[in-house]
Amino acid sequence: MNGQNQRKRRKLPLYVVVLVAVAFFATAVLAGLDFILPYTHDDLAVGDVSPVHFRAHIQVENIYRTSLAREEAAAAVETQFQYDPAVTESVLADFEGFFADAGALRSEFMPILRPFEQMYEHEEDRPLPDTSRLNINLTDQQFRYLITGGSPTFAAFYTALMDLAEVELSENRTSVAEVEAGLRNQGFDEVFVEIGGIVATQFLRTNMVVNEVETERLRQVARDEADIIWYRAGETIILQGSIIQEEHYLVLVELGYIGISAEVILTGLAGSLLTVTLVFLVSLVYIRMFMGDIVFNKKRAMLLFALYMMVIILMRLMVFLPFYFTPILLFAMLVSILIDMRLSAVLTVGVSIIAVVMNPMDAMFVTYAIINGIFAAMIAQRIVVRRNMLLAAGVFILVNAITVFANYFLFAGGFGEYSLNAALFAMIGGVMTITLAYGSLPLWEGLFGVVTQNTLLELTDPNNALLRRLLIETPGTYHHALVVANLSEAACYDIGANHVLARVGAYYHDIGKMRYPHYFAENQTDFNPHDSMEPLESVEVLNSHITNGMEMAKEYKLPTIVSDFIYEHHGTSIMGFFYSKAQKDSLILKVDDKDYRYKNRIPQTPETAVVMLADTCEAAVRSVFGKGDKPVEEMEAFVKRLIKDKLDDGQLDDSSLTLKDLNTITKAFMRVFKGMHHERVPYPTKKG
């Protein structure tokens, strides 16, 4: 049971160190390439001819147009006013001053006591005072009317005009027409109405003054709320041969095409290197803790290295393409299919971060790559199974489109033509990802000996040449293999192991018996050749079915992961029957049990261990309970004892199975055995 922990504590193989070093160095170089080899045109200026086509490799703000848009938004804000009581007081004071001057002129024109004043036959012949003293442009008729009118009328005119002025000021108005209308309504003749209008025109002014602070505040709010105008990733900034305008120049500087400094280069390199280091550390710790078998499996380590190098090179080459064509989804799918789904999810997050380091992208890329990458890892296993392929592929493509819409709703202002186009391209990218993942599986399987669920399912086809031979040449072994497969699949399913792999392994675990089928009990009828053989000879024959099986596996090109079941399903178990026979035959010499053991490897995985237990229990249960003379109730204790014997013999030490797993396996076996050995109702027979 401690075998896996012991393997985890082993020293890292040299090839792992080399692969990690190469992957880290390549990632650091590719991630920091823009800082290592900055591509700049520092001599360009506004008014120059563009030497090349410039495109935005990331989404970047069009600073010039955004600035214009902000100023237009600010200019559209209305000027803000506020009430100023000092203006009201000043206006009323002007009105008061006018009437004071008018009253003084009236007193001069019509003094109460005039003993020495020349007498005029007619009052209208009396000369008028100087009109300029009123500081207002009245006609001679209007001036005379104002100066010579009756005192009650003048007083009423004063009161009415002051009241009307106060009303206008209180309502923040300066309407002369309202003043004139008010005078008419109070019964004044047209001359007084005209005088009131002239006075109001002269003195009445608004008491609302410009609020500079509030106006500027609102204009700044309008600037801040104005839409930012972007150059989207991949959009052309300026064509070769065009004149560089200020708008183009500012964006080229923002993108680093012009004027990148040594400080920017050094800080960028440091940031990219630290980020890559952290991503590698987290990923390696996860692999070491939870996926330790990859470290000590050269082919799987090489496969992971190849997939990783593929994705970082593609990310570097495709850095200018829109986010929905990211190769990260292909990487996630292949790692999930070929290695492990959980590892794929973890590494998807890591490579997404590295992609951002390679090319600082917006939030759309990050959310799309991580969400859809993890979903690709989750659904990949179903995509390679033909009966589920269309549904799984359809769901994956739909999720791609939904993620695009979510991105545009959140980061780009909502639904529109651009988001529809992006969703369509994301769906096309999803189809391409599935096609490349599925189509490239034979390449990965051939190069690294990887076996997918699809390949395993193909190996369960009974029309397969090897299984057909097994059925025809050794029908007893074939039936035994089917029962072992049923037991193994049920148990592996319950403990969370690969039940498809267990079924396939069980089908092929005894193919070596086809060389000498009559030496094995399930293929015998009346004759047992072991009755006339020495125990050691029998042991040699039984051991040979492992060797023969491995040779046939190689001949028929069975995957290593399947041939492991042939090599491990007996481990180093003792052949108890022949060991006991040897002890009985040799009453003098001591019999060494090592001579009566299989010379193979104990199970290294839960699946091969389960097949070992299923193989042992099937044969023993068939032997003891097959005739029906023993009650089924005793079967569970018997199965438990068989499993305990394997545990005590050390056959399960490297399998990673726990005691809880063994209990679950026992229950699964009993479920199958009870279905096979249930009691049947006797059929009635006809009487003669």
C-alpha cells in the first residue's frame, strides 16, 4: 500500500529536469520576446510617411479621438447659473435712483413756493429741466409727462414699477414685456407704459450669475463618461505610405512601436520572468503532489512536454489573432483526453496567464481562455466517444458563443454587429479545435503510446481479431475473461478508477493461454495434463502464459497500458495448489515457495490490481460454488478472505488501493456474483 508514496519520494529522473528546464527557458524567451527584441521606430514623427503597415496587436485606446470625444461631451454641457442677491439689490437700487432723480426734477419744475419765479400763462410753456440728469433716453414728450404729471399718479407709477421689477427678479426673469403688461393691467396709460418699458430695459438685468465651479464639474463628469474609442486587436492603425497624423502617432507610442525605453524593457523582462516562474512553480507542485505518476513515466512526461511546447509556440505565432482563435482550447482538450482532466484545468489557467504575459491582452481574452479552456477539459472525454460527439461538440461550440456575448456585454457595451461576428468566429474556432483535437489523436497515440477512451472502446469489439481467436480457440478462457471484465468494471466504477480500461484489460489478460489451452482448468474436459506432471513443470507452464501473452500483445500491437494487465494480473502470487502438491510429494526436502510464484510485476495501478482480484475470485468462486452445493451466503466471507490473502501477500502494495477501496471492491464483486449464482425455479417435466 505504501508503494505510491515511496515512488513520490524518489529522486526526480534526469529527463524530467531536462524537460522542465527546456520548457521554462523556451517560455521565458517567448513570453519576453517583445522586450528582448523590441520592434520600434524611434525616428518616426508626425508628418512622416509610414514605412510599414501598423496594426494594433492588442486592444488599445485611440487617445486622440477619445480626447476629442471628451471635449465635445464637455462642450455640450449647459452653463450653470446661481442666484446672486447682490444683483437684485443693485437692480432695485438702480430703480430707486431713477425715481429719486425723477422726483428731484419734479420738485425743481413745480416748487410749492415760487414767489420770485416768472409766471407763465400756460404751464406747458415752462422750460423743462435738463433730461440728461436721468441717465435714460426719454423723448421730450415722455420726459414732460413724467415731470409734470400729478403727484398721486407719479407715486402710483413708482410703486407699480418697483413691484413689477421685484416680481421679475424673484422669478429670475428680465422680461420688459411682462413689466409693460403689468402696468397696463394696473390702468396706466400708454405713455407711462412706454416709460416703464424704457426704465426696465435700462436697469432690469438677470440676478443669475455663471457658476464656474459647478459648470466645470459637470463638464468633467461628461468627459469621464464619454465613450472611450478603441483600436481593436488586429485593426489597422495606418497603412504603409500614409502620412502619420497626431492620432496615429499617439497610438504607436502607446503600443510601443515608438519610443520604448530601457527602463520599460528591463521592468517588462523582470515582470514576465517572475510571472513565468510562479506559473511553473504552481504547476510543478500540483503535478508532484497529485500527478506523480507522470514524473516517473517517461512517455507521459514527454507527451506533456510536447503538448506544452506546441501551445506556447502557437500562442507566440498567433499573438495578433483575435482572442477567439486562441490555441489554449486545443491544448486543454488534448491534455484532458491524453493525460488527465484535472491536470488540464490547472495547466489551462497557467498557459492563459503566460499568454497574457506574451501579449498584454484585455479581460475578454482572459475570461474566454480560462472559462472555455476549463470547459474544453471537462467535455473532451465525451467528444472522443462517437455516440456523444455531436452533442458534446454542439454544447462546446455554444458555450464559446455565450462566453463571447458575456464578454461584450461586460466589457464592450453590449450586443451589436461586432459581437455577433465575434460569436460566429468563436463557433468556427470551436469547430476547428474539435477537428484538430480529434484528428490529431492518432499522431499522439502513435508517438507516445497513449491510449484514449475511444481506442479502448475499439478494443472491446468482439469482432476484433484477437478476441475472435480467444473465443474460438479457448472458449473457456473467453468466458472467464468476460466474467472477470464484468467484475472489474463494476468494482472500478465504484472506486472511481478507469472502468473502461479495466474491462479492456480483463478481456486480454489471459490471451497467453491460447498457446497451450488444455493446460488451464477452464478449457479442460475429462483430461488434466497436470495430473501426470511434476509440480515445477506445471509452474513453468502456468508462468509461460504470461510470457506468451506478452509476445502476442506485441504481435497484435496492443497498447502498453493494456499489456500491463497481462504482465501484472498475477504479480508474484504463489501457485498454492502446486506448492501444496510439492510439499506433499517431498516429505524430506524443504520446498522453497519462491519456486512456486509467478515471476512478474505486482500491480502498479488500481485497474490492474482490481483485475488481479477479480481473476482470483472468479476462478475460486467458480471452483467452490459453481456446483451449487454450497450456500451463496458463505460466498462473501470467502471473497473477503481471498482479497485479504492478496493484501497480506504484498500483491497490492504498489496499487494505491486503500482498505476502503477493498471493501467497496468486495461489495461490487458480490453484486455481480449474486446475479450469476442466484437460485432458479425448477422447470416442470412432462410425464411419459
